[in-house]
Amino acid sequence: MGAKNQTSVIDITCEGKPRGKLVVRCEKLTESNNYMRMKYKAQKLMNTDSIFDFWDKSDPYLKFLKLRDDNTFLEVARTNTVQNNLNPSWNPI
């Protein structure tokens, strides 16, 4: 991805079942290559808090993991938690 406003769509699966799509859009904001700022949002997340409480919704957040040489994962970043929202937008990281 190098062109302005270029979009990639990646299918997300878990145990061979489709779970959603990851949409990545890129836009070059400055001529500097020193920093990258990313903003994330989700739509139509499944409510996993409670099947009996219709007013309570999930509190989603994102975790970013790095795969180590020994095939274990290290958490390198985490977004803020968005309370009671199935269509969250997270603060840029």
C-alpha cells in the first residue's frame, strides 16, 4: 500500500469460520517517515457481555501483539476501552 487513499480488505477467520473483515485505508499526511499514527473503528460487533441483559453491551478494546522468535506473543499496545458500544471508534495510537 503506497498510493494515497489506497484500500485493502482482508477476511478475518477463526477456526476456518468467517468472523469479519479488516479494512485498511492509507493516507500520507506529511513528508516525515518518523512516526505513524493509526485510528481504528469497528462496526456491528457481537455483544458478548450477557445474553440475558439487552441493555448492557460489550466493552471492546484492541490488543496489538508481536510474534516472538519462540512463537509466543508479546503485547505491544492496547487501545482505550469503549464502554457499552458495538460500533466503537478508538483513540489514535
